Amino acid sequence: MSNDLPAPGADELDHSARLAAALREEILARGPMPFPRFMERCLYAPGLGYYSAGRTKFGAAGDFVTAPELGDLFARTLAGAFAPILRELGPEASFLELGGGSGAFARDALRGFTAAGVVPARYAILEPSADLRERQRTLLRDALEAELFARVEWLDGPPEQAWRGVLFANEVIDALPVTRFTLRDGEVFEEHVVLDGEGRFVRQDRPADALVGAAVRHTERDLGIGFADGYRSEILPQLPFWMQAVAGTLEAGLAVFVDYGEPRGEFYWPERRDGTLMCHYRHRAHADPLILVGLQDITASVDFTALAEAGNHAGFAVAGYTTQAQFLLATGLPALFEAGVAEADEVTRYRLAQEVKRLTLPSEMGERFKLLLLARGIAPSALPAGLADIDQGHRL
């Protein structure tokens, strides 16, 4: 393990060893493990994966900080921006959050919808982690009024019946298990995980299957250039199927994705020869997913062009693409900040100012994080005010 990373405690080491043993057993039984399978098991294996176990993930006590953990301005601003859509769709409109994190976004968004005078008929959270579900349930039950909490429900899978409303995903796409590919003599290879002579996890490139090869060749055609031999990066060949599964029944409304990433032409810069894969452990970032299994987050930046294509294939139109800073500043963040500091004490004013900086400064989340809005069956007048002025959809 890198000397730059904090040493895990005994309980953590035992937890990681149990997951490592399960991974080794599968590799020995089935052969080389495709990297997306390895990433999926590291993150979501029941009781052992990073998101399935009990250690704190979010905030100062965890491994990384998301926008909802900074304070309530992020969620309240977005609630105000999406309220007109819920209002247009009527009293049966719903809000679906993919991956609820700590529950902070749901708490603050529901309060924001209440302030805007339009509360969704139900606030559904699609959360695969049983541990996070219980954390979310406890936080929301304690924080919300009984009538508001009664609107919250947890789903085991995407809605199977047609529904209307807003689907929201903050830092979800970056955690989808990615395929790592490389080129060798012009042919596409896919990264796998195997065991060395001492039972350690190591990488091995093997010829890519047809789905991965087709996805890489499509990307090359869209870019207008071929990847050079030795170039290594990530791709999500399953993204169109995933999009159809999670958003296909949204017959009218908006699907909103917030994440860090770039349009395809910037994602696959020739100089970025080892991709975007990143791991997070106790607020330290590094690029080795084969260590600390089950203890660290594993992510990759988002190709927003691929995300937009998946939305188009699922029947949505791109309604807007912009940076987090531009969206928040155009849809009510300044007014919320001013209202918050108007009668606040000095400590609160400082905290709110720091929150705004973290959300909007280019050196923080402001430029790294983007918003992609996909629409179907709603009038343009219901879209967030000012979206047309900040849209950068031409970059996709």
C-alpha cells in the first residue's frame, strides 16, 4: 500500500481480507475477472463492498465530501429549479433520487420543495445498499415532519410502471463499474484482474469482447481519430441499457445528472493515456483499485457525450448541459445565500460563504462538476429559468 495513505485499523484489515478472499475464490473458479466485475464486487458485494458495509462514507468522517454534505444550499437551489416541473406535471408528480448518500439531499430538497409550495406526491430513493438505506431512513425520520416523511419511500429497483416527475442522480454515474480498455497493434484489449504467484491482484489485458470492441470503435468514429497503441482509458458499453432501465418508464419529466467529467472530445484527450480512474480513502486520492478492497471508493470521470447519447436512445432530448457553478448561480443560489446571511451570526455567515465557494469556485466543484438535463414530455417553459443562457450543449 502507498505510504501516503493512512493505515487501516485491524477491523478494516479483517473486512478487506474477507472480501479479498471472496474475490480470489471467484478468480480461481472462473478465471480472469473483467475489471467491471471486480469494481462492482469491491463497491457493492453484499455485506463486504464499500457501499454495502457500515463505515461512514460521506463528509469529514468519511472518505470524500459531496455537495449535499456541505450544507443545504445545493439541495434547496435545485429544489427551487425543479419545482416548476413538478407544478406543471400536477399533484401526482414524483421525485426519484438515485443513490441517496447520507440522506442529506433528500432532507434539504424536501424542505426546499415545501418552501416553494410544491411537494412531490412521493419522494422515492433507489438505494442498493441496505446499510445506507437505514442511515437515510434514520436521518429523514428524525429531521422531517411526519407528513413529509410519509412521502418518502425506498425502491428495490427502477420503477416498472410509467411515472411523471424528476429523476435526479448526484455522483452516481462515476460509480458505475467501468470497462478499462487499451489498444495493442490496433486491436482492442480489455483489462482483467488475475492473481500473481503470491495471490496478489494484478492486471492483465485480454482481447475485448464484441460489446466492448464495438463501443471503443464507435467512440473512435465519433472523435474522428483512432486511439494510439498503449492508450488506456475507461468506457461504459452498458450505459444505454442502464439508462433505459432506470429512466425508461419516466414518460414525462426531467432526468438530471450531476457528476464530474467532460464531453467526449475532452475526456479522451491523447495526453490522458491512463484514463481517469481514481480511488478515495480517508480524503486521500490515488489510482490503484487493487488495494484496500472494500475500504475505498473507486470512481471514473463521466463521458457526458456518452451519457447524452444514452439519453437520446432512451427517448429523451438534451435540455441543457452546463457547469455546476453556472447552473446554481442562474437558478437561485445567490438569493438563498443572501437570505441566509441577512440575519445570521458571524459564524453562520462564514460557513455559508465557504459553502458557496466550494460549490462554485473553479478550483473546487464549480467547474469540475457538470449538469446534464434530459427532458421528455414537458413544455420548455417548465425548464429552469435561465437555462438557455448558460447551456453548453454544443460541446457534447
